[in-house]
Amino acid sequence: MIILVAVGEPSDRQPTLTRAAELAVASQAALVVLHVRERHFARGVVWDEPAPADAAELLNESTYELRRRNVACRGVVCLAPAGHVAEAIVGAAMDLPADLIIVGRSPGWVWARLMTASISQRVIRLAPMPVLVVPKTRAMLALSGCSTETSGCQSQRK
């Protein structure tokens, strides 16, 4: 089994990597960490977001975190035209071929989400394989059996 986990912003990747590591270990799957660099075109100038060195550093940090947890993984960077990140994620998953795609849910602004589909929504719509969308911190606490209504995290499992 091959799991593709797509990571973006450095601050948002932790819940996604944690869930991917749990699933990879539980299913003895190969884990591939993907970062998509967007290429922007304006007035004849082409620039990448983030810079190639930043993308490599993001992947190195992500794969280091996973390997520290004894999760075998490899990192991949791919280029995509601006606005086509979801297509690049699905394309990379099909090329592997991945059995599962894991993406984080970007919080975004409510109005922006109402006007355009998020990357995770577009991945779900385009992908021929299952997609797991990992919510941010509060929902991750619920997955681990912790309550957010109490001060601190107290396990509800007995």
C-alpha cells in the first residue's frame, strides 16, 4: 500500500503528518510526502512559491519528523501552474500509484471558501482513490480521545 500525504504551509502540516504516520504504521504502507510548488506568471516574469530551497527544506523537515518516529518515507516536490495544486496532487498520486491521499484542511476565510473550492475539496472531486482530509487541532484532539471543554487535555478513554 502507498499513502501520499500532501503538505503545504509549514505551520499547518503537523496534524496531517501525524495522521499519515499513524495510518502508515498501522497498515505497513509506504509513505510519500509531497509538496507542490506553484509557478506564477505575470508580465512575462515567472516565479515559484515557495523558492526551490524553501520547498526542499520543508520536505526535509517533514521527512525528518516522520523518520524520527521510525516511519519510512520519501519526499517529492512537483511544480504546478498557479491555481492547479489539486490537479498536481492527484496527478502525483496516480503516477505512484497511491492507494490513499491525505491532505490537510486549510482553514481559510469563510467568504473565500464560499466563493472558491478549497484544495482539499478539489482533490476529493478529482481523485479516483480515497482521500482523507485531516482537520486542524481541535478535531485532532477529538481523534485522540481528548476533550476540548476541559482545561488541558484529559483522556476520555478508560
